[in-house]
Amino acid sequence: DVCSHFCLIPNPIYSQNLHSYSESVDILWSHSSIHLQIMDSSDFRILSDIRSALLPRSFHAIRSLEISFLHPCLDRRIQILDEEWYDQWTSLWNVVKCMKGLLHVQAWVKMDQESGNMMTADQEARLFAPLMELGWIQDFKVEGTWPANEGSESLLLGAPFQITRNDDRIPDKPELVVETVTCSLGSS
């Protein structure tokens, strides 16, 4: 009989353990803050990859998300806000829009502001456009490292997030730290 080779007989103990495991995984995702560091364009897909890897229930259990956009901190190249960058930025926030259980978001956006590379009003409008669609998030904070421009106040009127403009070091702000340790083995 074909069924005897391919049918599974439910085991109540196994089902109970699997249910407990599933609940534990959901508790892990819902009680931990997920922190992402976006260093270059290849990192923008990380949240989409997490969404693909998790069961939908676990993905929607995520309550707290921290995202650091620390652009040129490794090789000190100037970040260029071109069409590709904005497309990737928008697609990341489109995944955030799908996070049904999300309650808290903290985003750090570091943009080098060297002469000739200042954030314009148009760039800022494009940067904040996908964030304006996240009005259901209870606690939404954005920290940017560029000064307000002429259109900032009217652009951000009614924004669903609080913005802080600051380039100072803040004690709890995630930073990339690269340290070289020199040691020797053996006797001196």
C-alpha cells in the first residue's frame, strides 16, 4: 500500500515539542532588537534575505529594528546618491512596510558632508519618501548627520518619525570599530 510508505502518523509528543519550539523562536524574534549595518550597496538586501529565510510568523514577530547606514566609513569614499542607491534604499523600506508586528525603529543615516557633496532638498525628499509611509510604527526615530536645509521643515511636517540631526558621537550609537592587535607568542 502506497500510503503506508509515505503517510506520517501524528505523534502528540512530537507535535507538542514542535509547537513549543515554534513559540520559543517567535519569542526570540519578538523580544530581541534586530540590528543591521548597511555599509555598501550589497548590504541593502539583508532585510529581504532575512524575510526569505524566516517563516512568515517569525518575520512578523519582529518588534524592534535598528538600522545603521554608515556609508563611507571603511574606505572613506564619498557616497553617491544615484538612482541605484535610491532604488535599493526604497526596496529596503518596502520590506520594513511588510513587517506587521514592528513597533520600534531606530535608523542612523551617516552621510559625508564634504564640500561639493552636501545633502540637497531634493535628495532629502527622496530619502525620506519611503519613511513617510510608515505611520503605523509606534516609536520611530531617525538620526541624520547632515544639517537641515531650506525645505526640511515643511518636508518633515507630519512625518511619522522624530529626526535628530547630529554628527557627534553618541554613547549608544552603533559604530564600526576596526582594531589591530599586535601580539607575540613565546618568551621574550
